[in-house]
Amino acid sequence: MIFNKRPVTHNTNVKLVEMPEMYQGEGFGAMQLSKVVGLARKNSIWPLPFATSCCGIEFMATMAAHYDLARFGSERLAFTPRQCDLLMVMGTIAKKMGPVVKQVYLQMAEPRWVMAVGACASSGGIFDTYSVLQGIDQIVPVDVYVPGCAPRPEAILDGILKVQELVGNEDIRRRNSPEYQEMLRSYGIL
């Protein structure tokens, strides 16, 4: 058999990923443990959606085929706090629901992050009443706010990317720092 030998060409439209910063030598590469852990954590976030109203519908669209949140390492949704590391609060939170949100947060293992999705979870939205919590940051610390009423799936994806950036750059020892402990004490968590 004779095969036609064609020159091998490569697709120039494909962007190559840059190699992470590391110490290199002949036959080895060494990297800081915190960077490796951050890289693994940021690409395997397990979100817990806590949806109470219309922002939950937009999150469903974000999980669907067109936007596909699974591309960003957040494919496995879990509805048990002990298995999740990102609490996504979406929608109006009544003051009676505040202790439930805090309990869900406390049941999550460290490290844990919180994303407030939409105007209602971020600031109470249009519901400036006695019964609606004016932002979940009154009961749990929030890492990323996603604005909008209701936010588009692109905004939710941008929020996920911001969380990934935080997770990837976080030092392993930050959770043991006095500043972090003081912040948790200010929320009555410790």
C-alpha cells in the first residue's frame, strides 16, 4: 500500500493555553502548592443553588445547553450543603428565610464561597419592606455580587468566572488568618 504523504498542518485559529508559572529545569517543573490547589479548586466548583424566585429561572437557562455552565467546571450541582463549596443565593430572601440561609452556609465545609445573584439577594431589590432581607450580606459574607433583575445568563456566567478567579488566587492559609476569623466573628459564625 502506498499512502499519500501530505504535510501536516495545524489549525492556527486554536489558542494555546499558556503554561502556568513554575520553576523549570531539564526534566522537571516545580510549582507552589497553593497554586496547584487553587488550579484544582477553581476548575471543580460544586455550586449549591438556593433559588427562591425569578433569578432561579435564569440560572436554569445558564445550566441549559445554550450557555452550558458545565464548560466552567461547575457541572455537578448538589443540593446538600456538605458536598458544595459555592452557595448561589438567587431571589428574594424573606427575613424568616435568613436563618435557613445561614444554616445552609454553616453546613458547608471550608473553603466555601457565596455568590448573591440578582438585585433581591444583593440588596433587597424593589422589595423595600419590613419582611424582606435587604441583602444576604447581613447574615453571611458574600464574595461575588451579580447585578440585574433578573440577571441574564451571561451575567451569571461572569459571576462564576469571578468566583473562579477568587478561588484560583486564594492562598491556602487565608482561611486561618486573623482577618478572616474576625470577619466570621462579625457575622456571628465563630
